Amino acid sequence: MMLELNRIAKQPLYTIGRLFVDGKYFCDTLEDRCRDLDKEEKVMHETAIPEGTYEVIVNVSVKFKRKLPLLLNVPHFTGIRIHRGNTDKDTSGCILVGENIQPGRVINSTGYELRLTELIERAMLAGDKIMIEIK
């Protein structure tokens, strides 16, 4: 399974993207501000992860106490999840899923989180490798 996150609006406090699953649009995303970590310092809880391709698994989050997608081997970051939330205050570097119909927010995120987690978990159980490309 291939996930693709296209960052389309890099704002001073947040980043809006579009998430595709196997080439089909799935939902919008919200992340923290993008920073070039070669030129800028990472700001804890306020910096989006670097562009790149990462493996994704589903496991139980100790923090959220439920199964969530987890991105593996993200440089300078640990515990990067894809989960529900509404604003950049909910991200801490993670990727929020939902519908971006208001500036700087995603809404209806719970349903998207549940569906995406189920899709990824089903692919894992079928033996597929799940990757996400962020650009």
C-alpha cells in the first residue's frame, strides 16, 4: 500500500496537505509548520517532519490508548502518528487527517482516522508493506 501526502499550503504556523491512498484522494491533512532542518532548528511540537518516504505500521499508541498508524525511522523525530485533531495545537509533529474547509483547521477527523487505520491494518495483515511519501 502506498500513501502519498502532498503538502499544498505551507503557512507560518501550519501546513495543509492532501493524502492519497494507492493514487486515490483520501482526505486533507494538517501538520505543523514546515522547516528546512538543514537551515533552521527544529522547534519541539511546532515542526512538521521532513519530506521523504517512510514505512508505516499500525500499533497501539501508549499516549492515545488506541491503534494508530505510526511512521518509522523519521529523522529527528519519534512517535510520529497519523491521527485525529483539528488545529496545529493538536499535532506535535504528527499528521492530522480530516477535511480542510476552514483556514488552519481540519474537521470530521475521527472518521478519517478510523478508516485509514483500518485500511492500513488490513494491508498489514495481508502481508503488504505500507509506505508514505511526503512531498
